[in-house]
Amino acid sequence: MHHHGRCGHGHPGMGYGHYGKQFGRNFSGGQFRVPVNVLKTDSTYEIYVIAPDRAKEDFKINLKGNELTISYQVKEEAEETKNWIRNEFKKASFERSFFVDETIDSANIKAEYHNGILQVTLPIVPGSEKPAQEIFVA
């Protein structure tokens, strides 16, 4: 049984939920769980994915039905050619999913990558807020 947490503010559109099985509880299996911050403004939700030293064109953002997925795939061959003496910071592949409802203007979702942070802006359809609904982050 999965437990869905709530953001605690009664906002429509966004909230936090269970983690997808692909992330697991550790860093095994090649998946790395990047930090994500979510900000609610009067007209948008802002998702901040902390992922430094990436190429912005390698981020993939897809919306399928009510699921928004943000992912990054490392080009393995480029990493393996370096002769690291120490390698504590690795650019691991990741994927995070966000469940959105109809209060989001999906046609106008935008993304920008600056200073190691991918910012995805989800505009809220004016007048569409419904206090009972939230978005879950997987």
C-alpha cells in the first residue's frame, strides 16, 4: 500500500507523494535522486532541480497525461575517458515524476537551466484553483 503525503497547504496542482520504484531507497541500479524544490506563486508552480555541470540539451521534459517527467541521461563514454584521481562528484542519470492536474496550463510549461539549476515553470490556469486537488511528486 502506498501512502500519499500532502504538501500541507491545501494547494491545488502540487503536492508530494510516494517515490517510484525506479528510485529505490539507495543509489544502486544507476539511479541518483537529485534534490528538487517546489515553489508556489500566485500564478505558477516553480520546480527547481539541483543538477550542476550538465548540458542543458541533455535534459528531457515530457508531459504524458497527468504525469510530468524530468530526466537526464549521462553520456557514459564521455565520463569513462577521464582518468580521475578522485571522483566524489558524479553526473549520474536521474528521473523525477510529477503528477499534475487540469489547473496547470500544460501548453505553456517552460524550462531554463542556469547556474546548475533546472527551473521548470508550470503556469496555473487563471480561476481554475480547486482546494481539494494537488499534484503528487513521485
